[in-house]
Amino acid sequence: MMSLKSGNIYQGAVGKKSEEAFKTLVKNKNLHIERIVSCGQKTPEGVWLKQAHDEWVIILKGAGKLSFQGKRGVVSLKEGDYIFIPSDTAHRVEWTHPRKKTVWLAAHTKSVISGKL
């Protein structure tokens, strides 16, 4: 039997200029929920993120911009905005606020297509 876990999403949410901070909140064979704190980070030029699992992301604090390979334009996200990114969708973070923390909540789920998490 699993034990109950609780906490505060903002506790220890320290964003650094040098790197994003990742914290796993829940993980099992079908679901991985993590908090990501950014402060000015973006995906390096020419790099695309492509995952074997589905991902649902919401911005709890701050703002960010994402782009998707083969799609025109940038998706701007502010507090409360969320997006579902299907598995194998090439995407990148184009911008996060350089002076304020951006707190993302990401839920990675087992992909219906690949069966992978």
C-alpha cells in the first residue's frame, strides 16, 4: 500500500540563471509529474525535444513560449495556460522570463501509441 504524500508546489522553487530546476512529485509506471522552475532558460538553438511519452504542461507562475517543428509561430503561455504535447512531437522552449521564475507543472503519461513512459 502506498503512503500519502503532500507538499507545497512553490516550496523550494528556486530558479537559477544557469539551469532549470526539476523536481519529481509523483512517479509510477504510468505517470510522472514534475515541477520545473525556469528563469530565462530556453532550449539551445537547433535542438528539438522529442519524447516517447505524452506530456501535459501548465504554467502556474510566470510565462513561457514554445515552438513546434513544422508549425509556424510560437505558442505563448501565461499563468493558468496549459498545452498537451503528444508523444514524438518535436518541440522547444523559445523563451522564459529572464528576471522572474516560471513554474511549470508537467505530467508525462504513458503514450497510447508507443506504450512508453
